[in-house]
Amino acid sequence: MPQTRILQKLHFISTLWFALSVIFIVALSLYQAGYNWFIIFSLSGYSIGLLYPIIAFYILAVFKGTQRAEEPEIEHPLTNTAIYNIFYSLCPLLGACSGLFSFQVGIGKSEFILNLSVATLIVTFMVWIIIDPLVTVIENNIPGAHEHRQKRQEAERLEQERLARERDELLQEMKVKEENEKTMLTEYLKPYATQLSDLITNNRFRFENDHIVIQAGEIGLIAWQRGGMEGMKLLQDLTLTNLPESPPNSYISAKDIISIWWDGIGDWKHLPISIFSRH
């Protein structure tokens, strides 16, 4: 982990120098072409926008080293070593150092910085875009590394399949458990549904009688204590299933009667009355 953080810092410094080198090359090229600095800043910004895919590709190449460092060393006997990763990360700076050898007495500052920037670009391109992918291909075809990678990938695939099976089994168990609980709750509430349907059938036109309201409220409370709102809704459905259609002269449905009886029990709220409805 400390090695990874060090490599990331080196990556950041190298990438920053690489980006500055590209910006300098573009700006100096425009200046030498005869543009003044005001136009150069606007055009160079536009040019950097065009060069963004290239820069993004270079940045991807930078962080490729960090990701590869997490893979087994046996699969990358060369590119996964600390020395190679440091060399890989420092390529832009090493390119700048190589540009120092082109220093000549009497050249201007802009030419000197241009030599450093061009050397940075050349060395970075050669290592990140050509040499490193070539070395990686060679490593991938080493018999021992190739076999180890296949075994590792197969083990990872099997582990993912195992986790997927466990997840599916857990979901299935939860579904079966939920269905069993609903079945048990249904069986438990069936006698109370019969009592409630009898109360409605025998007292449809005097359902606001205090004694009847208390009886119905006690049944609703039992459903709430056993299954919460789900239990109360289930008991209501079971009760309505036991009831025949509302009589022709019925001005209020059985569903509304239950809603009035249970108003205030748990989270149950009285719904608007459905006039002349079924049940």
C-alpha cells in the first residue's frame, strides 16, 4: 500500500510535467507561426481540447502501472517489479533529463525548454505506448504466467458464480419465508374474518352501535398486533371474500364499514365512504 501511494504521487508529478510540456509545445508553435499571445492563449486552449483524447490515453497509461501492481508478480515478472514501476512512472521526467544532454551554450530559454518538452514527449511515447505494451504481450505469453493467469481468472469466475448462487439462494429463502409467514398469518386470521363478516352481515344497518364497534375494534387490534398494516389489510380482504354482494338497499359498503370500525387502530385511517358499492 505505501508503495502504491508513492507510485501515485510519482504518476501525478510526471503527468503534470507531461501536460505542461504539451501546452508549451503548442503555445510555442503558434507563437513561432506569427500569432500574438492573446490569440495563442485562446487557440492553444482549443488545441488542448483537441489533444484531450491523446492526453487521456497517456493518463490511462500512467495509472495502468498502479493497477498492474495489484496483480500477482508471477504473471508480470518484469513489469510488476518495483524498479520497472518507478521507471514507468518517471518516464516524462527521465525524458526531460535526456533533453538536458542537448543543451548548447548560447541557445535561448524557449529553445532549451522546447528541447526538454520534445524529449519528454518522445521518451514517454516510446515507453508508454510502444515498449510497455510490447513487454506486456511478451509477459502474457510466458507459459508459467499464462497458466497462472488462466487459473486465477477461473478461480475468480467460480467465486463470482458462488456468490451469485448464494445471493439467489438467500433471495429464494427470503421469498419462501415471506410466503410461509403470509400463509400462517392467513390461517391465523381466517376465524377472525368469519367473525367480522358475521358482524357486518347481522349489523349492516346498525354498525355504529357501540358494542359492535368495540367487538370489531378488538378484532382489528388483534390483526394489527399480529401482522401490522399488512395483517389488517389481509383480514379485510378475507372478510370481504366471505361476504355476499351488498343488499340492494345498502347505502354503505362492507369495506367502508370495516374502515370506520378500525379508524385509529395502528396506522389505519378511515377512507372516504363508497356509496352503493359492492361489499
